[in-house]
Amino acid sequence: MMICCLQTLLLLGAQLVLSIPNSFFYHDFLNGNGNKEIHFSGVKLHVDSAQPSVFAVTGGNATMPCSFWYEPELSSPRDIRVKWSWLPTAAGGQETDVLVAIGSRSRTFGDFRGRVQLRRDFPGDAALVMTKLLLNDAGRYHCEVVDGLEDKSTSVYLELQGVVFPYQHPRGHYHLSFLGAQQACEEQGSILATFTQLFQSWKEGLNWCNAGWLADGTVQYPITQPRVPCGGHGLAPGVRSYGRRHLHLHRYDVFCFSSSLRGKVYYLKPSHKMNLTEAQQACREDGAEVAKVGQLYAAWKLTGLDSCDAGWLADGSVRYPITRPRRNCGPSEPGVRSFGFPPPQHKHGVYCYKAGDE
């Protein structure tokens, strides 16, 4: 009688799949606990994340939530396949594998090796535990759960907390292609900022009239005080956008993002002012190196570094950080002041960076 009702019979390795009108008969000889449990129609696999985004800092840890369950609940556990993949925030980024697990066995890939694992705190827990977070770890993480012919998934975004700062080429404004902007940020210990990060910085008071690249390939700038050179007085405050621009042909500045500091930035108090070469030597003699722009911004934003003394940085610029505005230390708002890129023979102090634990 059963044979008369069958429409399709498929034999896939050790799996027998029968399609019956208005029902589903699935018998997997490899999964399960040896009971060869048969799953009839109505059993559904569900996958979900507890939250859409996770916020963390570089050097720290993060847990990307993902859990799965069946309705109705199964009477015995099954060996399912869990796959985590990652799509970076930068324009043109390719989705890559992070971890694949089948039962108790797992494999990790690329830069994630040794830094990720499944949590497995309870049945159906497929959360991804990440350690020693890097700046480039930000992006979308995709959790896929496969059980036989069932395939369900969910996504979680990893957002790193830190500081957004504008950056320009030493030759002046609007000299950076998209790839040049990426390189410039990396050289300063940072990455391209996302729109979410720039928008948050605008809400915190970032006011900058020069347009810069973002990670998605758009060009934007934040304005809190409308004025004639920045779109005119008639436009409301906000993040102004030029939209997506040609990644190779167009030239702009860039908005970079730096997260927590794995070390210390400090102003080296010399007996005399130094040119750039002497400043580099002075930091080396102190067991450190000349600080990068991203490190100075992170120290200002995240640790409250405050100094009215201008000093060399690794890119050849001269800057100083102010968290408590006061007379003779620049404008009335907190920020990192810049003297641009003076000739390397000019005499200034220096900001050094010494690696170590936070």
C-alpha cells in the first residue's frame, strides 16, 4: 500500500529520502544515537540569534550568539553540521569560512585559527566564541545549521568600539583613492570606518567639512555646525554623502577607525626639541617607537590622554591630544589638534608608543 503512494525514491549514500503526498519521510542511518530515528512531517529545524549585533574592542573577546532547536522536540540528539562564515565591512570583501563543525569535530580557517570555537553550553548552542579580536574582525558573521536536507541560518554583526578620526595624505586634501585610503588607515594602526561608526561619532560631536572614504566605498562627512563651505546654512546638521564613488579614479580624504590600545602612548619629555629622525631615536632609546596617529586618537578617546605639547608621530605629522580644553591649547572643544606635516628638520617633542597589556 505504501509503495502505491510513493512519488519519489532517492537513495543518497546512507540516507533514504521518500517523498509522500502531503508528508515527508526521512531516515538517516548515520545521524542520531543508533536508534535510527525516523522523522516525519511537521518536524522543523529553527535557527536564531539572540541579538543582531555584538559590540567589543580589539584584543578582547566576543561571543556571536546562534542556537537551533526542533519543533516538536526530538527524543535523541543528532550530529548536525554548523558552519560560521564572515563577510568583512570593506567594499569588495569576500565571504570566507571561519569554522565548520560536525558533531564534536571542528575545523577553523585562516586568521581565525586558534581564536574561535563553538561554545556548546547547552543542546542546540552553536554560538561562536572569539578571542584576541583584531581590527579586521568587524563585519557580518553567518551561522548556518544543516541537518540532512534541512538548512537554516542567521546572521550577527560584530561592531568594534573605538574612535573615528579624519585623515589626509601628507600632500594635502583629496589625494587618496579607495585603496590608498585603506593603506593609509592601516599604516596608522587603524582600518576604514563604517557608516555606523561615523554616524555615532557625529552624534558625539564630530564636525568635519572634508569628505572622506568609508569602508563601504561611499564618501561622506559629518557636520554638526552647518556653514557655507560645507553645504550652506540651509542644510540641517547630519552626515552628508556623495554616495558611492569610483574606487580607483576618485580622490578624497578618509575616515579611519581605531579601537582599544594594547599598550601605552605617552609624551616623551626631552631635554630639547628634536627633528623627526632624533624623535625616532629617542623613542627607541626609551624602549618604544614613535606612536601612530590611530594610537594617539585611541589614547585620547579611550584613556583620556591630555597634553598641550605638540609632538611628532610616525607619519611625520605633529599633533597633540586635549581632553580638558584650556587657554593656549587650541579650540574650546576636546580633540586631537594637528599642525599638519611640517618639514622633518623642524624641532618638536614626540609621542611614543610602548607595547604591552592594556
